[in-house]
Amino acid sequence: MAWETRLPFPASFFTFLCILSSLCDSHPYWPLNSRDATNDTTRKASDVAAEVAGYADVAKQIIDLAVFGAAQNRSYRRLADFTDTIGNRVSGSHNLEMAIKYMYNAMRLDGLDVHLEPVKIPHWVRGKESAEMIVPRVKSLAILGLGSSVGTPPEGIKAEVLVVQSFEELKRRASEAIGKIVVFNQPFVSYGETVAYRAYGASEAARVGAVATLIRSVTPFSINSPHTGWQDYQNGVRRIPTACITVEDAELMWRMAQRRQKIVVRLTMGAKTLPDADSFNTVAEITGWQHPEQVVLLSGHLDSWDVGQGAMDDGGGAMISWEALSLIKDLGLRPRRTLRTVLWTAEEQGGVGAQQYYNLHKVNLSNFDLVMESDLGTFTPMALQFTGSDAARQVMEEVVKLLAPINTTKLEKHGEGTDISPWMQAGVPGASLHVADSRYFWFHHSEGDTMTVQDPRDMNLCSALWAVVAYVVADLQDMLQR
């Protein structure tokens, strides 16, 4: 599909990018291990294990550089510079435009081949918002409107509240919801299960006549901090304003409701959706020396929500995906296949940039060897998660053994990631980073997602893991079997 492109920065800058791109057709770094290629499509497991084991010295060099050497704490510093300079980066915003420009320049200065691929992305604007409980007592409620929500009338919505703890309870009490603001006080079970209330709460409440919804933030821990996120209006259902409130306020109104106290809330939201915006996926590469058309893809997403700094979600994942290429380049390594880092845009709106990337590149599906995504934080790495054939899994089990120096040799099932899911569904092997993420949803999509959450040593370890796995898979004689 072709789109009319309106550049997010002056045309002269884009012309400059094109000129630079034309000058970068070669790479100054070459492989340390230029093994002869093989035409064998199947090889004994023992041969593959021996081949992978031969990368132990290279893996140790990468780990030493990232954790103890000149690159120590580099990914952390890069993330701090980036987030402190740009701030949060919601889809369609000027900040996201500046973030893409920043990363383009930074990765070019790092000596990588970089280009931008145009995409169309949603442009939702929060506007001014507030909520106040006025009965049975006056209390300000901390809220964050949910992405794609409609706004209220300018004067706001003043209505009585119905508090429920589940979709099932809402259905049982449907007759009570007419003309009310429905407050969902659902308990946190897991993000995957509980996020359904954020995603579908507005439409489920609208079906039974509610005028707005306030959703308990999807988090296991709170210090009166609301968490935002995308929500999906269902087709054929009236669209009503929806926002998240804090765990504390949801529980407060639940207790009041249990006492049969009448609760009245005034909600004002200036949210609106503008026409889709022009944006880019940001792509950096080290071109393979033998099979440049074959690709190992590393990734994180560059966009964030419009609160906090987007340091954890997903600045860290973006930075280690850049850092992996830097480590490989700094050691003078160049693998057989191309290493490609993609910094996705509009992931928070449902993997919008990644889906368009897939649509554009799926014609070359057979050339994608492995797709990798880091989007659950860059805390202490615990394991690599992997989706692929049994034969590919056997190879990956050997690859993670190379991570013994950082004690991360576990290979788990089910690689995950919104942005790489189209590739995995099409049969391409996929991998994701499993970290000690018990605190991840404390800060997720909230004002708490700042550099204070990040730890430089953890980022060193994540960068080392990411670089070792990507380089070794990209340099093996054979692609991973489907």
C-alpha cells in the first residue's frame, strides 16, 4: 500500500537523510570467523552443538565489553540522554517526531546504516481532564483517560455511580447501570487477564446504558497513581468516555457502595481523535557478509504513552536493540546474515507500525531467520523466551549456553511481543526477553515510568544477552528451521 508522505520535519532534513543513505553501501567491519558455507539442509544435532560451542570466545568478548569494558553502562546513558531530552512519546505527537529524528541521528553517528520507513499511525489527544466525587463527600479523583476515548461534553458528565467487580456482575445489575457512570473495581489477577476491563469496559458498560466508565488501573501495586493504555470500542456500540482511576479510589467507592451510600461523580474529558499522522519505523543495520538478504531482527518500540518518560516501556527495549549492534560493531564483527534493529512506532495503539512493516516485508518472509522483541522491561535477565520448531529450539538451547558467564542459560517457551507476533504467526521463529519483571506493572503506563526505574547493570546484562543471541544466530551456517 502506498501513502502520501508528509514529513514530520523539514524536507531539507529528509533530503539530507537520502544523501547520507546513498553513501553507506559498505561496512568497515568484517567477521572474525568466516567459516565456509554449507549446502546441507539438515545436519546432525551434534554438529550444530559443536558449531555453536565454537562461538564461546566471541560470546565472552561481547559480554566482557558490555558488562565490564568500555561499553559498560552505555545503554543506560543513552536511554537517560534520550528520555531526558525528548520525554514521553505518544503516537502522533511532536515528541514522537523528535524521538525518531533523535534516534536516526544518534545511530548514524554510531556508524550504523540507518533509514526510515513511512507509516500511518493513530493520533489521539488527551486534552484536559478531571474527575471529582461530590457525593457522599467531595474528593478529587486522579484519572488518566484511555487511548481512543471520546471526550465528555464541555460541561462534563455528572452522574450517579454504579460500582461492580466484574463483567458478570455488570450483566446481573444491567438495569441499575442506565444513566450511570460505571466504576469497575476488578481485582488484579494478571495483566493478560485483567487488561480486558481496560480494553472492553467502556463498550460493555455502554451496552447496558451507562454514560461513562471509570476503570480501576491494571496494576498490582499503587501509590494513588492511575495507569493509562489503549481501549477498543466495539462495533455497533455507543462510544462513551472512559478513564482509569487509582486502585485506592476504586476500592474507596466499592466500600461506599457496600454501605449503600449514594455516590455521585463529575467527569470532564477533553479527549479527541485527530486524523492519522505520518510517522516512521526507524531501522538500523549491519549488513551480512554472505547472505545480506537474510535477516535477524532485533526490536523495541520507540513510542510510549503521554505520561512519565517511557523509559521502561519501552525505551529500555529500544536501547538494548541499538546497543546490541553497537557491541557487535565495536568488536569488528560482521555476521553472515544481516542484523537489523527496528524501533517500532505506535506499538501502544496495537502494533500499528509493526503491522505495516510486516505487510511491506512479508514478501520476503522466507529470508527472516529470527525476530526478537524486548517490551517487558530491561530488569535483571532471567531467560530467553522462544517460539519455533523443535529443530530450531534445539539450536537455541545451544545458543543460550553461551550466556553462562551472566548466568542466563534458560530457554523458555513462547516468545512474545505485539510487534513480532505477525511474523511468529506466519511461522518465523521469535524470541523475547524474560526479565525479573515483578515490578513492571507497578510503573506501566503511569507517571512512574521514569529513568529512576532503570538500573545500569541490568541494562548491561540485557544488552549482552541480546547481542550474543542475535550475532550467533545470524552467523550460523544454516538458518533456523521452520
